[in-house]
Amino acid sequence: MTDLLSEIRAELDRLADPRAADSAQRFFKDQHVEHQGVTAPQIQRVARDFYPRVKKMSVADRDRLCTALWASPNHEEGALVCYLYRRFAKQCGAREFALFTRWLDRYVKNWAHTDGLSLWLLGASIANDAALIDKLDAWTHAKNRWKRRAAAVALVYSAKRGEHTRPILRIAAPLIEDQDDMVQKGVGWLLKETYPKRPAEVVRFLIARRAKTTRLVLRYAAEKMTAADKARVLARG
């Protein structure tokens, strides 16, 4: 595992571009993120190239490798884990959900890592075991802003499939009152993706809570709505 970790890091170092690192920082306006300057397509390619060797590892060694990558201050190494571990999506269940939660608590410190881990990894666990959704309720009140955002983003793929609408709205209810704009954008995204398959439920949900949420949440949630539904949701009073 140690040798493979060194090889992965050497490849990322080889691809590093200071100009790309400076450019990437513009997506993180409220915080500094350590970038090597490796682009997303390049990280995907690294994940694809190393996957055959990771696939042959024991589950324990695979998890140790990925945890070591997360522990790095470099943004690209955490992103690589998201691209790499999503290839094991069919194997993800309660054990993996607990592992991903530990990563979220210890290593995730920006919206991009939050979304990659939540959308692909937590979402895969939930797709294989819907009972895991119940664990997200407590996250909606977490002190960690990224864990609150993750509670919403982990359900985005379920929303796109028109699944689990009742628990999605249950999770969204406390989040739409959140004062953090990163959380607001996350729950707005979730409601936006819920709407196409469940329009009446989403419109009814938002109108009933319109006075308690922000225009940011409402605008995000309304992006895919019909003109008539958008007018109803965004109406004042």
C-alpha cells in the first residue's frame, strides 16, 4: 500500500501546474484550498489508471490507502478518492457509510469534497441500503457546515430517480432554515432535483415554508420548475 501511495503522489506531482492551481482557487472564494493544479479530467485519468491495482487490494488496504490520501492537505488527493471509490459503488453499504462519515468529519473542509463524497459515495451507500437515510436526520443539526450540506447532497441521486421523496422532504425541512449559504445551496439543489419527478410535493413543501427560508434556497429550488410553479414559489406574501 505504501508503494502505491507513493506512486499516486508522484503522478499527481508530475501533473501539477501552478497556473492551474491559481485558477482553481477562484471556485473557493471564502477560503484557501491547497491545490497542486491537477485538473479534474487528469484526476479522473489517474483514478482510471490506478484502479486495476486498487481493485486487487484487500478491502482493509484499500480503505487505508484512501484514508491516507484524504489526510493530505492537497485538494487533489481527496478528489481522487471520490473518483476512485465510486468505482466500488455496488459494494457500498452500512460499513462504507460509516467510513465515509469518518472522512467527512475529519478531512472534508470545502464544498467540492463535500459534494464528491456525498453525491457519489454516501449516495451509493444509500442506493444499496435505504435505511441509511435515517442517519442523515442528526446531520441537519450538526455544527459542521459541510455535514449539514452533505445531508442534502447525499440524497440528490435518490431525488433524480424519484425515490424516497418523503424522507427527502423530512431532511430538507430543517435545512431550508439554515443560515449558511453553502447549506442553502445544497438543499436548494436537492429540491431542484426532486421537483421533476415530484412537482406537486415540492411546490406544496416550499409554499408552506416560504416565510422561513431565503430567496437563495427558493431560487435554486425553482430552477427546473414550470413558469407557473416558479411564480407560485417565488411570490411574496
